[in-house]
Amino acid sequence: MKEILCLAEHRSGELRDISLELLGKAGELAEKLGAEVSAVLLGHNVDGFAQQLSTRAKKVLVVEDDKLADFNQAAYQKVLSHLIGEHKPVLTMIGHTAFGMDLAPSLAVETDLPLATDCIGLEVQDGKLFAIRQMYGGKVNAQVSFPGATQHLVTVRQGVFPIGESKLNGEVAAVASPLTEEIECKKFIRYVEAEAGEVDITQADIIVSVGRGIKKKENIPIVEELADCLGGVVACSRPVVDSEWLPKERLVGQSGNTVKPKLYLAVGISGAFQHIMGMRSSETIIAINKDHNAPILNIADYGVVDDLSSVVPLLSAKIREVKGE
């Protein structure tokens, strides 16, 4: 039976969303490739993660070792190359995160596997795997093939695939660690978290995002009022950051943050593909734009073709009324 391996990523005691996103997509690919999905979990005292992953994978391969308590590229590479050699998976999937970018290239060299990085799509056509990658600064989506390959290695961009459903009861299997000695060439010291901005839009359930169509900075308070009514946060597209109307930590898109809120309300955003790449996995998308040809309306669940100054204040007032405020 063919097998797809997905590397689970965890940090500071939390399983990261990219792990579940990989498993969701792997499940789709497995049906077309005639394969089973196995999650690979490396770490120390990670039983809780194993149970969580077992609801989304046929098997969870757990390598328990105190040398794997924190991410170390050299240690992870040694374990993964061992597993790939034993299981010979048709596909190995790793998140395109700081971890994955550190790990995947050297792993590809050691295992002699073709590697496609920062994939935004994966497809199976006539039994062959194809990856979708962006080129030329995101201006072109390229379909990448793996001529003659029977095994593949990819890194997948965060937030581009939805998290799959918890519908399995997979086997949790302990795998002996191949690490027999300490890794001396590279050691984990500590995590240094990036300085947080005043708002973390990646964690928000409701986002009201503004674009060039708001025309001037003085219109931002109108949108902030709507976000406040909804209990959400304000984000933006690239032109708003370039105009210094909002700080960069509010940027959604290819060069900013990838978000997956329950509600994404786009106000005055045309919908350039760079922006759409950062929010297309939102559960519900509502667009307000006076241009009926705006690309954002093509992906929106609901669209309003009108000027924001006519719609947004009325919407805020109605929400306040319904909430009895």
C-alpha cells in the first residue's frame, strides 16, 4: 500500500495548525493515489498530540526521544531520512514554516528526493503528482511536475488548505528513535518570539479588512466602528500599508499574514491575487466594493456593490440595534 507521510509540527506545547492542514490535503491526495496517510510526530511527552492526530490520519508514527523535545534540524533530518528509507512514501509533506524551510532542502539532498517548496496547491492527474507554486513575485502560478519520480517531497504554505475533518480513529504506533548520540553540530538554545504588534490578526475570528477603495486615512475610523460592532479586528491590503495608514502587522496577503477567520469582510479591496492568497481559506467572505468588476466579488460568498460610506455606517448601526446597544 502506498503511503503519504505528513510531518506534524508543534512548538511550546502546542500543535500548530499547519499539521492539520497537511493531513486534510493528504487525505484528498491519498484517495487519488491509492495511498494511506500517516502523520509523523517527533518529540518528547507528545502523547496528547498523537491522539489528536489519530483522528485525521490512518496511522501516527511517534518517535519519542528527549533529544527531539525541541526542533533541531539535524536531529529531525536524521529521523525523517530513516523513516523515508523504511516506508518509501510516495509523498512526504512538510509545512513551509521556519522549521520546514530549515529542514526540507537538506533532507531532499540526503534522501535524493525531488523537492517542491512553498506549494499553494497539489494535484493528481492520471496518477501523477503536480505541485502549484508561485513565480515572479506571485505574478504567475506554475504547475510543477516531477518527471520519472516515484517519491516526492514538498513544503506547503500555511493557510492555503482547510483543516480536514476529525473522522478517523487511526493507529498510534511507537517507532524506535534512530538517534543514538547527541547532535553536536547544532543545538537548540531557546525560542525568541518576534515582538508582537498591538493586534494579532492571524488569531482573529472576525476580520474587517480595508483596501485602496477607502480613498483616505480619515475613513478608517468608519471601518474600525464596524469591526468593533462585530467584535473583530481591522486588517488591510498592501496599498493601505504602503500609504502608512495602518502598520504592516495588519497586512493580509502574500507578503503579509495568512488568515482563516470565520468571517472576512473586505471593504474597498479589489482582490489582487496577492491579497486573495492570504485570506481565501476564510469560512465566510463578504465584499463591499463599488466596482462590480472587482475580482474580490468572484470569491466572495456575499457581495455588496456600493460605496463604503453608504453601506458601512448603516451596517454598524443595524448591528448595534440588533445587539440592543
